[in-house]
Amino acid sequence: MSRRDLDRKVLAWLGEGVDAPRDDTRFETLALELFAYQYAHNPAYQRLCRAFRVRPEDVARWQDIPAVPTGAFKEARLAAFPEAQEVRIFRTSGSTTAARGQLHLDTLELYQASLLATFAAYICPDRKRIRFVVLAPSAANAPDSSLSYMFEVACRELGSARSAFYVEPQGWEPERLIADLRELDEPIALVGTAFAFVHLLDALEARGLRLGLPDGTRVMETGGFKGRSREVTRGELHGAITAALGVSASRIVNQYGLCELGSQFYEPTLRTGVPTRSKRVPPWVRTRVVDPVSMKDVATGERGLLVHYDLVNTGSVLAVQTSDLGRVTQAGLEILGRLEAAETRGCSIAADALLAGP
Amino acid sequence: MSALEGLREAHHKLEPAAVIDALDRVLATWRAPTSVWRTKLQHEHGIYSSQVLELGTAEALRDWTGEALRRMRARELREPCRVPPVTAVWLAGSIPSAAFHAILLPLVAGSAVYVKPSSQDPLSARLFAESLRAQDPTLGAAVVVGNDPTLLESADAVVAHGADETIAAIRARVPPQRVFVGHGHKLSLAAVGPAVEIDTAAQAVAIDIALYDGRGCLSPAYVGVVDRPAGRAAAFGRALADELEQLASKLPRGPLLTSEEAALHEMRARAAVREGVRLELPEHGSEWTVILEPAGSRPAPGWLRCLPLVPLFDACELEDWCRRLAPHLSSLGHMGWGRQELLSAVQLGGGSRACTLGRMHFPPIDWNHDGISPIRSLLRLIDAESP
């Protein structure tokens, strides 16, 4: 099957939206076709499959498609197309010196279709357009940020003309943001990184301010905090957002995504009106929860390591193993943190310490 | 009576010759074929397989005799000096013989010892102290195992093991006029030169890799192999894989934590996707991995029997490797090189030991760990000038 045909089939599914049936046969057929394609056209992925002695002809179930740990995206170009066809590279956040994971894209069509399908369904289920207030840099200022790209597309396709980004290359502007929030005369979608929300809350507190954002406002936050702000639990963050901005818990959504994945996962709070910690897995994605030692599936509802199979990743690898812990229940996917990095139980110097240099 | 007061009192009762005689007897009980101490260690340690602990401990202690201790003492205390009455030893890591060695050296000097065991391996220090008490109550009273950080300030000398940050934090607590010896975390390198049969070298390197599962600072974190004629490094990789497979049953790896298993899985995958890398893997499981790197690559150090094998062109490239590891190199295990080449490589890496492959985990009792003399480093030498 050609890449064009694969893309067309995936796009067709994306076009059916998040309420399309979770058709397991359809998923398995497409996943196996995609695996065969990626094995043949993605040299780095083929090296991994060969090293672990897996060939497409030996794989009959999507669950047996070899997954690539996110760390491997830092080591090699995991792309199923030549470099000359590249239109975009998304990179994981990190310091400028450390290696960063990269998602190579030769088309943004699928990425955009996927993000719009989920973003529209879970952030704007009640409106065609809304004013976005974005606590993140624009795509022009952060061209390798998948999150900025997502917000850029959301603003363009779902946002009103007054939508704006409030984080500049030199930092963010609390005065401008707070002034704009105080003068709002319409509901907004206040979206951004979790650590940016912490900074906003700190800025409001420092000024002794509490705002009451207009009815219909919704908040979407995503990502972690490490090294970017003080760390708070998700519950604390949402509580503080409610207290400082006047947005109720039933209008706050957490999004889970990875740079290495074309699809994102959202809490369905704005659709159901009920706050939840469980996220919806899009119909074109499957998530396995595995035992980190045996890599076998754990029982439903048990905690384990998350491995995502995302059909949107046609140009890279569809099976991505994360370091995230979670569980899947009837309600959806619950994120339970990250697997702790292994510490050296010995006196040998750790790789990080060595590679960091003197 | 506080631990410090008890140790000061015990120090006064230590008589060097009697200490060495008692240590000789204690070490003999550890070396005995039916040693209850070794049995306890194997049952309770938890990080390593009993086979690894058996071989590692038996071989390490083989030459730790009273005669060796006397020789070391005579060599190290040949001048008038002041011995610290109490030495605080802060342990790290999980290798039993390293803990024994760290406790034993101050005793040979005549110092009483306060030991803070490693958090990863609280057993080794405790068992060794128990074995001292069981053999000789006077000697036993000169060793206290505890976790009181004020000893860092009150002991007469401090020997600390651990990560560089830990060493720096401990050093900051030790008063400036006191003796301080720090041993930071290090790594070692196995180097296979041109003048050795690859099967012989592979057999020896496999032992160094299997012992202590790559967790020790004497464990090879890389294997460098001279790749002339071309393909020799790959052939060595296959030979090493065969040896590691055999050792998987003879010297099985210890149980891994979930985070370690996940880290290992990621380490292998990260290697597998890179161009020019070839992996040698067991049929099932993750017991061992040989990562044959392309020439010129600079991989992360190996761990848990997952080792990068780097082709080397010649001794100059070995020197480059060692220079890159500076100042973290500890030991250079070798076969098939000239002596001068090795010394130069060790020096460039900031290392302090060159040893034959297969013996990387077994330095002699009087080795200059990190280039620091084993006992003299604890002493204050006295210059008695002639009138």
C-alpha cells in the first residue's frame, strides 16, 4: 500500500470525528498496513525491528508492532520519507545542549486534521469560534514546538480575530495579559502550558487580584512543570484557577500529548459538564498499558507504562512507548505520572553525569 | 557513652599487631568454603545473584591475608605520624568487598571506625562489623555502624564515597583541620589490544561485565577493541555475546528494579535505531546486550550488562577515549597492549589503575584507590628534624 493511500484512509477516519465508532478491525488493518509501510521506508525503525527480530510478516496483531521508546527519537531520524521532503520538525522541550526528541513531518495535513478534530470536540464543543488567549509562544516564535503549532492552527480555524499569544521570545507579559483579562467582554478559551498558568496565578497573587472571567470561558492546560515553575498537583492547579480566575472545575480541561505523537488526548469535561481525570482516546489511537518489566498488558484498570499506537503518525512510527504511567478504565485514560528515572545502585558514574562533562 | 566516646576508648585499646592478627582471622572466616558470612551475604544482599556475590567476594578476599596487611602497614606507616583516633567512613554503592576494604584500611592504621553504610547496601558493612565482633570483641568495639551525620564534624578523619555532589556536601561539613579523603563515582574501561586472541579476551571481559552487573566503578562501562583487520571488533562482539550467554546461567544477573528494566529497554532501543550500530542480544530477555558501535561514535556508558563495544584504530584512539572520560576514569582493564601505551591512556583519563582483563573487580588490598595511598592518606606525617 502506498503512503498516499494510507494517508487517505487515515484522513477519512479523522474526518468522521471523535465520535466515530471505535472500530477495532478497521484499526488493526490500518495499523498492520502502516507498520509494513514504516518498516520498509523508515530505516531507523527497520533497524530497531531487525535488532529485536520482528518482521511485518510475523506480526498479526497491532499489539505486537514494535514500539519505539520516546528516548529513541533523540538518537535517530525516525522518518518514513527522505529528508528533502521534510516540511516541519517538532522537537521536545529541553535545554539547548541536551539531545531533543524530534518528530519529522513531510505533511501537516494529518497532524492538523487530528488536532482540529479533537480540539474542536473537547475545547470548543459549543461554539464555532471563540477568542483564544494563549499562554504559549506563537508558532512563528517557536517553530519547533508542536504545542505552539497546535494553538496556531486552533486560533486560525476556531479562533476569533481577537485571539492572541501572550508569550514572546523574551518572556511573557503579565501586565498586558492581566489588563486584557480584566477588560474581557466575551468568553474566552484560555489555553497554555501548566507552568504558564502557575506564573499567571503567581502574578495575580502578587498583585492581590482575583478575576471573574466571563461565563462560557474555558481553560485548557497541558504539560508538566519540571524546571519551569514551582510544581503543583493538577488538583491544586485547577483549584487555584477556579479561585483566581472564576472558572469552575467543569470548564477546565487537561490535555495530554507528546511531541512524538500526532494525536492528543483530552478530558471530556466541556462535553459532559462533569470534571474528570480520565481522557478520551481518539478512535484512531489505541493505548496499551503494559508492565514495564515484561512489557505485557496489565489487567484493565491496573497501572502501567503507556504505549500509544497512533495512526496519524504515518510519516514516522505509529507505535510510541512513553515513560508515562497510567491506567485505562471504562471512563478513559488516566495519567498517573512518570516512571522514575533509574538511579545507579552502585558506584559507577551515571551516564547523565558523564555526558554532562566537567 | 556516645558512639564517638566509645570509639575513642576502643582506639586506645587497639594494638596494631593484634589488630592485624584479628583481621587475618576474620578474613579467613569470610574466605572459608563454608563461610556463614558469605552465606548470609548471598541470602540477604538482594541486588546481586548469589553466584555473583560468591565469586566476587571469594576472589576479592583471596589475597587479603594477614601477611598482605602487615606488608601494607609497614609500607604505609614507615615514618613518624599521627593516626586519627576515629575515622568516619561514609559508604556508597553496593559492592560488598568495597565496603569491607573501606572499613579495614583505617583499622590497619590503628584508627577506630564509625561506618555509615550505603543506603543501597546496608548489609555489607553491618555483616563485616558483626564478623569483627564475633572474632575479637576488642576489634569489634572499634567499629560502630550508624547513621549519625555529626560524626562528619567530630571524627578525626573522614573517608567519603559517593557521587561528586555527595562528596562535595560531605567535605563542606568536615572541619578544615581534619583529614578528608573523597572517592567520587567513577567508571572503567576494558581495552582489547592487537596482541591478544579475541576468544581469550572475550572470556575475560565477560567476567568483568557480569560481576556486579556493571554497577561498580571498576565495571567496564565500555569495551574498546582494536579493529584491525577490519571486522575484528565485530568478531569480538560475537565472541563476547557467546561468553555472556554462558555466564547468564553461571553468574546470573541480579533482579532489576522496574525503573532499571525500563531504562535498559530504552538503552537498547536508542542504540538499535542508530545507523551503523549492531546489537548482539540473547534470544529472550535482557540479561545481556552487546552494542557494536560504528567507528568514531561516542555512546553513553553501558550498565546492567548492556555494553557499548567501540572499535579502536590504535593506541592513539584508546588515548582519545580515555581523555574523553577524564576525570572519571578509574581502571583500565587490558590485554594485548604495550605497557607504555596503557600508562599514557590511564594518565589521560585521570585514572589510577591498569589491570589485566578478567581481574578488573579484584584490585590488591593495598591498591591506590583513585591514586590515593590506602593508609598514608589518613595520616598526619611528623617531620622529626635532626638537631
